[in-house]
Amino acid sequence: MSRTYTTIQGDMWDGIAYKELGSTDLTDALMMANRQHLGTYLFPAGVVLTIPDIEELPDASALPPWKQVVG
């Protein structure tokens, strides 16, 4: 069962993922569970987000393009 998290002023997606899910690798899962807030980068206080149930950590070799090191 999913739970919720209420933001504090200055929260960002990756920080919430780390604090609530244990890894910034789960930022995408957090964002997809809260699509209505995808346009938000820096949260104000009081936004209630759904924290998705995560069964296993994503494969680190399958990083999204914005996290991949090129070169």
C-alpha cells in the first residue's frame, strides 16, 4: 500500500526519493507516481506526494539518459 509524504519548503524530487525511498535512483518512480506535479522543480511546503511501493532497486546499468556519463 502506498504512503504519502508532505513536502517542506525547498524539497526537490531527488532529495525526497533519497529520504523516503533510500536512493536517488528511484526519482523517476517517485515522479511517475505524482505526474500532476511534474512541472515542479522546487516544492513549496504542504504538497502531499504519493510514495510508491518499490519492490526492488532499478538496474544501475539502465540509467535514464540524463544520468548517463557520455565520453
